[in-house]
Amino acid sequence: MRIKEDQLLMIRSIKGRPVESILLILGIALGIGATVSGFALVNQSLSEADKLLSSTYYHEIVVGTRQNSDGMDIAASLVSDDNNLILTVNDLAARKEVPDVKYAYVMNRTHLRFGNMRLPGSDNNGTNTSTQGSVNNQNNRTIVTGNFQPRDATGNTNTEAMPGPPSDDGFDPFHTNIDADELTSLEEPQVEEADAYRVTPEFFSAYGLNAVSGSVFSEQDIKSDTPSLILGSKLAKKIFEDAIAYGRKIQVMRDLYTITGVLAETGTAFDNEAFIPAVVPDLSGNDFRRFEAWGTTLRFIVQDLSRLTSVKAQIATYFDKEYGEGNVDISIPKVEAEAVSDRNLRLITVILILSISGLLIAIVNVTNILVSRMERRRKSLGILKALGASTNKILISLEYEALFIGVCGALTGTVIAVVLSEIIKNSLGTSGYNALILVLGVFISWIFTMVVTGIPAFQISKIAPSEAIRYE
Amino acid sequence: MIRLENIEKEFDLGQIKIKALDNINLTINRGDYLAVMGPSGSGKSTFLNILGILDFSTSGQYFLEDYEISSLPDKEQARIRNKHFGFVFQSFNLFSELSAIENVMLPMSYAGVKYNARKKRAGELLDWLGLNDRLYHLPSMLSGGEQQRVAIARALSNDPDLILADEPTGNLPSDKGEEILETLEKLNSNGVTIVMVTHNDAQGDRAHKRIHIKDGKIEWRKVCA
Ligand SMILES: Nc1ncnc2c1ncn2[C@@H]1O[C@H](COP(=O)(O)OP(=O)(O)OP(=O)(O)O)[C@@H](O)[C@H]1O
Ligand SMILES: [Mg+2]
């Protein structure tokens, strides 16, 4: 079917004013884009906030020493000698006096280096006798992981490996539990390093982490001092070529760890992390592990969020008694996070108001342009009526035109909304736009265009042709 | 064909009301050639608009072949304008976005004429009016006389019974006006009814019937030989 002349007239009148038509389409597009992405942002933030509020993290009370209360590892040189307060796994005992605590655990950030590190005094094959001797020393095993480095007496960090034989106090940074034969049989891991947590068993319960193979740590693992390692699901797949990790041994710094468990996939950052037991160091002696204990934070989970503050007070009582008033820092992450989320909410409200204003401005402008466009075409419409167009036919052709502009605007607006949502997604790390919201946005904008154009179209289509023709 | 009874038209301008037509009684027969004359502002255009169903009287009755026009639905009125009436305006009123032939084809598309048929007829009409080398020109590329001839071709496209012309020669030099007038007379001799508003006494005298409107009333009427 060939295009009819009245449709031709409509198409050419749109084409004849390209700037105006593009402005109309852009006006609608920006209005839709702004509103849809504004709502997408709100939707995301709300669902993110929901997720955060229901996460384990929000039920925590965190206990740390003054120096590490901000949760960051601080340079060892900044720890003054007289303030040698170190919290340990044993301090989880505070929970005994607080029935509201559901879980209590240690969760310390650390970092593990995997692989065949060259052992001191040995060649690359690890067949040196000096490593042989250390096997006998299994009980005085040294773990060197994370950011902790041995200090000398003045508190300065030793960045270079300490030469020479073990000193009298048993401090031996080159200590290893690795047997030379074992070393040669070890597979080279595919991953050089991983973020890790030093944890106690209840950590896994608190975060609902389960092992798919092997098991999570037990109280026994904390006490028994066997070097065991638990891997997140993704990390486990990455480390070995055949993706089977459970039961294997892996060198971590100078020690050999057995992978005693692999966690089920959670879809969180835990999937890429490793877990080693937070053991109780012998603080009285010169156990090298006292270094590991620096920065230990204890975490207490309170199920009933309304009890957080009173539980905090109870826990404070315990630590004040134990270590003296004010020496231990106790914080509630939820309270701090809520302040941040409050600020975010205010920002989002502003953004939402801006995007709705964008839509309003678009509505006003689009209506204006459309009305003036129709006014200009009054005469044409009057002639069309004189030539035999009914009121309905005029209305339909005006609506087609509006529909065309509306659809172009909605499509462009959707593209804008998707792009903006992608940016939001990338910058906020949220789950991105919601298809439902997009569909809703397009639908709303379609209705909006129909209403905005429909009212003037309806009025102008009713005009008597004689009236229209009088316009010169 | 047309019978007007006590037609009145009042324009309501808020504070004042303008009576543009008052007590118009008139019969128009098939094949008539009627000239409508009168001073400016007397109501000639208003009369022609009501006759062409481009506007409605405030009171009185308008019968077209015994149908009371105002009782017909909008769609039917549109169909009558499309199939039975042809309009020729002083200012041509062509669509500037459409070529000459497309302007002529447009009313036929409303009448449901197929593309090829309406294109053929539009070509023939323009050819008859001496515009066969102007088919694809836009109105802006045509002279006033040529534009008015395109407008006449458009008015003729659906083979109307009645042509309503409001000062069709008003914007044209006298020789071009004469051409238009001769064309209308040729159509009338072929049986098309013509109602033409004119200021020109000489033109009016050539019509078979004349009415003279003053202040919305028919002051006098005359049937020529
Ligand atoms: N749409 C309208 N609204 C208000 N007044 C109108 C309207 N149309 C016509 N009139 C008035 O009605 C009267 C008759 O107008 P009309 O156009 O019919 O005169 P006319 O005889 O055609 O004049 P001319 O020879 O100048 O074309 C005038 O006073 C005019 O101002
Ligand atoms: Mg007039």
C-alpha cells in the first residue's frame, strides 16, 4: 500500500523542522532518562540498604585496641612499648557474661603469599640440610604471613631477612615446617597471593558459611596449632590447575598448610578469600605469633538490633575490668554505617528531585513545542477538514505524529537510562538497572506523551474548519 | 439541491455579539451559477462557509437534498465535503509541503481512490488546466494563477456537485483572473453548480443568479437571462 498524501504531509512537516523535532525527541528522552535512572538509583540504594541492614556486619559489636580501632593495620613502629595491650582469642570469653551475644569471633584481615618461596640457605630445589633440621622444630613453628614483620628491640621493622642462626630467645624468622622432599613434590599454585582472614570457628556460623568439602574450623583447630587453610569457592578453583583443592597442601610463606575445607559459593567477596585459624599466641614467651595478634579485633554478634547499645555497655564492663578503663575501643558499625547511609539517602533525595524536575521541565517544554506546532498547523488542519477529513481522522493523524515523537523519545530515553544506570552501577557497585523499572519508565513516558499531546490534539481537532482557515 | 431557511449566524465575542448573517432564505438548484456580492464585512464568507459545512449557523435550517445538515454526524459531513463539494479560496490554501499532483491527489485518498487511479486522475486534471509540466512542483515554485489552477484541480478531484469559490480571482491579476473565471464557467456548462463570492460587478454580472448581501441580510437578488 502506498503512503497517503495526508500522511506524507505529516511526515514532511516533521522533516521540514528537524531541529524542532530533534528537540522534542530529546526533551522527552532526557525527561524519561533522568526519571527512570533516578528511580533506578533510589531502588538500588534502598535494596542495597536493605541488604546491608540485614547483613551480619550490622549485628556486630567490634572490640579493638585503641591503636587499631579503625580496623586498619598500623605500622608496628607506632605501637609504643608501654602500651603493649594485645587482644587475643581468649578475650572472646567476654561473651560469657552477655547472654545477648549470639556469636563471638575474631576476624582479622591478613594477606597470604603462596608458592615455592626460596627457603633460606637452600637452593631452588630445597635440598639443603638447614631445612632438614627445622622439621624437628615443628612445635616452635613460625608463621610469617600478612603485614607483620619481625621487629628488633628498638621497635624498628626489619625489612631484610635476618641473617645468621636462630638467636637464644628462640626467635627464628627463617623457621619452616617444610620438609625438603615435600617441597619438591609440591605443585606450583596458580595464584600467588590472596586476601585472607584469621578467624575463629564462630565466624563461619555468624556469616552462614558452610564447607562443601572438608569442614570449617572447630575449636580444636584453634588450639591444636595445625597449619590448616580454608578457601573460598572461587579461590579454591583458581589455585590448582585441576580446580581440586580439598586435602591438598600448599606453601604459605615458609610453611606448609593443608587445605582442610572449601566453602560453598556465596556470591560475596568471601568466595575469593582464604581463612586461617586465629590461634592463641603465647604472650608470655617469645612466641613469634604475638605479632599476629596485633590488630586483633573481637566481634560480637547481637541478634536483636535494639539491644546493640546495652550489649555494648555490658561488653565494655568486661574489658574495663580486664584491661583498665578506656583502654579498649568498642564500636558499633551499624551506627556508623547508618550515618553514612543517612547522608546517602539525602543525596539520593536531591538526585530524585532533580530528575523529577528534569521530567517536569521536559513535560512543559514538550507541551509548549507541541502546542505551538499544532497552532502553526491549524490552517493546514482546517484545509484538510474542508477537503474531507473528519474530526476523528485529524485527531488520529495528530496522535500518530505524537506517537512517533513519543516512541523516538522513549527509545532514546531508554538508551540514556541504561547508560546512566550502568554508570550508577559501576560507580556504586550496585546491581545495575532494573528491567522492570525501565519497562515502567517507557510505559509512563508513553502515557505522558499521549496525555501531553493528546489534550491539545483533541482541542485542535474539534475546531471548525472555517475558524482554522481564517488563520493567515 | 440546497435549501436555506432562516439562517442566522452570530459570533459571540464575549461582550459584543456580531450578527454576521440574518434571516437568510435561499434555494440553490443543480447547475446554478450563483454570484454572492456585497461590501466588505457584510457576511459573504460566513455565508459560503455555512454553505460548505465549514461552519454552522446559530439558527435556521440547511437542507441538502432534503437532509438537515446539522443533524448529520461529523463523519458524514466530512464525507459530503469530500465527495460533493469543492473549495476554491482566495489565498489558494495549497499544502506547501506537497507537490502540485500530491495536492490534487489528497482529497481522493480520503475518498478511498487507489494510488494509481488517483495519480492518473490528478495528472489528467492538471493537464486539462494546462499544468502538465508543473506536476511535481511545490506550490512555492508556482505563480499565483498556477496555484489557483492547482486548487481548482484539487476541488475537482472527486468530481463534486458544487464548487464554492470565495473570491477566487481576488489575489490574481485580471488576465489570470479571467482564466480562472472561464474555467469555472466551463465547469458550470458541464453541469457543476458554482457559488462564487466576488467583489467584481462585471464578474457578478456573468453569473446566472446574483445575491447582494448587506449587514448579513440578502439586500436584493437577481436572476439574469
Ligand atoms: N470567526 C469569527 N469570529 C468573530 N467574528 C467574525 C468571524 N468571522 C467573521 N466575523 C465577522 O462577521 C462579519 C462578516 O464577516 P465575513 O468574513 O463573512 O465578511 P465578508 O463579507 O466575507 O468580508 P470580505 O469581503 O472582507 O471578505 C464581520 O463583521 C466579521 O468581523
Ligand atoms: Mg470574505
